[in-house]
Amino acid sequence: MAKVVRSLVGKVVSDAINKSVTILVERRVKHPLLGKIVKKFNKYRAHDENNQYKAGDQVVIVECKPISKTKTWIVESLASKV
């Protein structure tokens, strides 16, 4: 049985920490009462081994085993550059 790997696409909002980037992931969901489509945002800390991704880049992140207290994601690839 193949292992399911979660992946998300988001925007790099911070690259201030060495070998880490902060990713903002936006998703659109329907409000349960109003029926209106609303935006929800989550921030994830991801591992960036070579410090190659900068703020504004659109990246793909994949889940991995915990690297530190806050990092459980690794940047897999660049989706689009600023």
C-alpha cells in the first residue's frame, strides 16, 4: 500500500530564518450558514536547505517527519517566481 504524502501550494512570506521559510497557504471554503465563499489562511514553517526561496515565491511544500518543534514540512519545488 502506497503512503499518501500531503502537499500544499503557498506563498513565501518570510525567509529571515536560516534554512527555513514561512509559507502562507490560502484556501476557499463555503460559509456553513451564509453560503458565501470565504478565504481562510494558514501559515506553515518549511525547511529550505539551500536558502534558495525568497519572499513572494510560490512554492510546493510536502509533509515530512518533524525536523524541529515547528517544522514538519519541506519545500519541494518552485511553482512560480515573483
